[in-house]
Amino acid sequence: MEDSDSNDDFKELKPFDPLDLSADADSWSRTLTPTTIAAGVSSLILSTTLASTVVNAAASTKAVTFSGDFNPDNFRPVCPASDNVYRFAQTSTKSIVGDDNFIEYGPLIAGGLLRVRLELCVVESFFNEAVGPFIDKEGLKWILPLHETVETFLAGTIFALASTFILVGSTKIVSVLVTYADVLVGAPCRLFGGFAFDRAKGKPVTLDIGFGPFKKRIVGPGSPKDEVKKETWEDLIDFSGVEGKNIPVVIASGTVKAFGETSKVSREVLEAIDLFIGRYLTLIATGYIGIKFLHFKVFPDFPPF
């Protein structure tokens, strides 16, 4: 009797079908044929194989690309001069714009200053961590040796390419910084230092307008055409006509004027270097690589000694 009751209870049990797929049992039975099952298994195996291949390829590529000293995460250039320029510019900007504006425009200011620091650091790191150690180890025999070897050819080629990419893009900002420094510091030193220096030496105040042959003096005696001869170093240090009480003023104002003139010369030199690099460095580097290639491949036995 108990067996029959348990059998009845067993008959009342329903299959576990949370997705209600039992209604489509016929369609499932028609779909899951041996052919479709084999095709599905083959697709699954193929997709698994392809996924494994892609993962392994990506892992191997990552291992090759980011390994050894070529890992950019491990590259930490040391740029003390660039850091000093950055800190000075940061402090100067804060003192000029004020604390409130410095906080309000902080992201814009930081972005500009960090860009300047980055460009300076590229040049500084290139010379301190690449050029210096390379020349210290290899010397200068690789530049244009009598007989090119694989080592000298690669050394010259890599050096020329690296110098071109780094200097062409980074020397411009050095020229810009020196120009700003000369305008903000050098020009006032030349103006006020030169004015005080000339007055301490007893020269009259003069003011000229125009340029070239059209220059005209509107303040002071004489004419601009009379001052054809420029002052020499002996004229600048000649204190014979200066009174004793004015000598300290002459020395102080002369120092300020000399600083301004030095700033002007530095600006002109760096502008000339930047102009030369921007216009001619790429052509010179390309010609240099071509000469080394011809010497290495086409004329390997020249000179014959």
C-alpha cells in the first residue's frame, strides 16, 4: 500500500524547468541532430583555440615590447636643471597672479609649466644620460673613421637620428624661454643700467627716433651721424674723466648694463642655434648617414691603407 502511494507521489513530480523550455521540446529534439551537435562542438573548439592563440600572441607581444630598459614605466630621467626652472616658474607665476587665481587656473598653469619642464628635461636627459656616457665609452672614433665597421656605422646613424628627433622638437622652447628672460630682465638692465652708466660718466642724455639714414636726434646735442664709431672695451673701462664720488655708481650701473648685454648676446646665440637646427640639422643628419652608408657598403676599401 505504501509502495503505491509513493509511486503516485513520484508520478506527480514535475521536471525542473525554470526557463519553460519543455514546451519547445519537439523543436529542441528536431534541432539537436547529430550533425548540428558536431558542428557546434567544432565551432566551440575552434573559438577556444583562436582565443587561446590571441591571448598567447598578446602576451608574447607585451613581453617583447615592454621588456628590459625599453620599458617606459622604468624610465625615470634625472633633470635637476629642468626641475629648478619649473619650480622658479611656478613660484614666479604664483607671486604674479596671486593665490586665488593660481588655484582657479591651476590646471592650465600646471599644464603649461609641465610642458616646459618636459621639453627641457628631454634635452637635458639626452645629453646627460645618453650623449655623455656614449661618448665617454665609445670616444669619437665612430664619427668619420678611415674604415667603417658595423659598429661605427650603427653608432653614427643612431646618434644622428636621435639628435635630429630630440633637438628639432625641443630647442625651440629653450629659445622661447631665453627670449622671455631677456625681455623681462635683460632689456630693463640694459635700459636703466646703461642710462645710469652714461650719466655717471658724464655723457649727455640723448634720444633718437627713426632708423638708418632717417634717424634724427630730438633730445641732446650733436647728431646721430656724428656717432659712427662705437664704444670699445677700453672706452667702457676708462674712468679718467669720472669723479671719485661717482666711481661706485659707475661700477654698479656698469655691472647691471653688462648683465643686460650678456642676456642679449645669449638670446641671439640661442636663436641662431635654434634657427640652424630647425633649417639645416635634418639635411646635415641625412647627408651624414648617406656618407657613412656609402663608405660602409659602396667604398669599404677606401682609403686603401
